[in-house]
Amino acid sequence: MERDGDPEEQASCSKSPSLSESLDSQESDKDASTDQSEDEMDSTSANTARHMNVKLKGDAYCECYKKGLDKSCKCGEDDTYFEWRWDDGTKSAASFVKDDMREVMFHIDYSCGTAAVRGTLPLKNEQYYWEIKMTTPVYGTDMMVGVCTEHIDLNKCRHMFCSMIGQDSESWGLSYTGMRQHRSIKEQYSSKFGQGSIIGIHLDMWHGTLSFYKNRRPLGVAYTGLHGKILYPIVSSTAARSGMKVIRSCSFQTSLQFMCCQVLRKVIPNHLDVLKVINLPPGFKNFLENNVSWLLQPCPPHIPPRDKGLKRKPKKRTNDGSVQADDMAGPSNCKQMLLK
Ligand SMILES: [Zn+2]
């Protein structure tokens, strides 16, 4: 039986996992917490880790988690207005929503499968940006973020440990192992993330693209071709006592001005502040500063996982037509989102 929590906290589950999962779990059911940084752990290690119940504590947005201050950490949680929260009405079993409906706790006692919850707001035509903070250790078969259509059954994997988001054509997901998944096709996309990581998701329904951010650094476009769909934010987890919190959820209209800013962000090196590089009339500069500084601010370059002789993630274009663009930037502060 695969275990997705502290071994001492597991209770018997009603359904046996698949043979492969059983074999995986036989490798080890050790529950060793680690504090490895992004560069200390490659994707193979991460894949091994998820079957070893290794709790990933590296890659936090702040230092609180290293100092044992994870309970009191509020870093990055500056927003006070949220356009959507987790939907208590459609959530799967083993999901518990709290803290103003923004934090979801999965498998509060023990885990017997995969739990999932989706956001309250249907995402249709605008630009959407939200951030999920990993508030507990990240481990187990999978913990994922992404988007789904209304046709996904959030309870379908309740007795199964799996990478639920992206299993079929109704969802698009990113795993904590750094693999993205759609139609059960998994591809290396980013480095892993762990407790304290802030995962940003930018859904651009004008261009039909889905991009992710880790700790407010752009990771590039993960999926294209999402035009015309009605999507919902979704997260899933197989790990006992795991939690994820929405710390930002906002939207704004797509305008020519916004698209110009996107292009500027793309052509100007990431480490530079666009507003300082471009010479603009003071009034207009102030306007942009007050409205889209979150898009134009400097973003530290994304450092890809260190190559240790492993298969590298595909560059630029993949089988499903999605593209890699490590230099693409996106929203990181929605407070001034007043383009409407
Ligand atoms: Zn903190």
C-alpha cells in the first residue's frame, strides 16, 4: 500500500493502489524531511522523493520555513481583495476549506487517495492571475495546481493516488515535481517546488495560454490553445495533512495597452525594470506605474534545474503545441490592477 503521509499517521485504506504504486512504495516508506535547495535536487531525485514520502522543504519564497516559522509566515500575502476563493460546494471528499475559504487542507487525518478543490469563478475572456502558497510540507504521489473545465469530476480519484490534474482533456496541471501534465502526457517543465513556495498562474484567455511562476519568477508558457473555454482554478493532493492557500486572485481586461506592456516585458531583459529603461512622458509613466508596474517590474531570471545527464525538458515547442518561453514575464502584483 502506498502511503502518502507520515507512516505513523496512516490508517488502513479501503482500496489497494496499483501494482506499480505498490512496487514504488516498497522502495522505501521512509519519511525523511529534507531541506535541499533547487539546485541540490534534480528531477530524478524529485521523482524518487515523491515515492519516498520525502517532504520537500526547499524552494520557499521566504526564509521562514527554514527557521521553523512556517506557522506564522505571511510573506507574500499582501493582498486583501480576492476575486475568487475555493468552492466549498464542489470540492471532493477529504478537502477542508478554511481561512476565509482561501486555504484548503487535504486529508486531515490520513490519505486514501486524491482530493481536489476548484475555484468559485469561471475564467472566460479576461486576463487572470492567481497565486497559491504551499503552506505545509509538499510530498507524496502528487500535489498539483492548474486549471480545469466544469466537466471534471473532483471525486474521481478519491480512492486512488494519482496525478489528477491533466489526466485527461478536461484539465491542465503542474506537479510539485516540476512536470506539467495534460491528457496524461507528462513533460518536464520546471524545477520542483516545496513547502513555502508561491506558485503563480497566469491564464491569458486572449492568447489562450497558461503560464506558471515560481516564487514570482516567470517559468514560461506551459500550454496554448485554451481559447473559448470556460476554466476554473484547481489544486489537488494525495498527501496527508497538506495545505494550499490562495494569496492572490484577480483579473483584468485585455487591452492594447496591456498587450504592448507584455511585448515590452518580453523584449527588455528580465532583470531590468521596463519603466526605467523606456523613456516615457512623465504623466504616462506615472499612469503605467500605478496600473501595470506588476507586469513591468524586474523579474530575476529563472534558473533551470541543473543538468545531471538527465533528459532535458523540451525547448520551445512540444507535441501538444505548447511552447517554452523562459523569458516571458507576467503579473506579480494585482493591487494596482485598474485597467478596466
Ligand atoms: Zn515567510
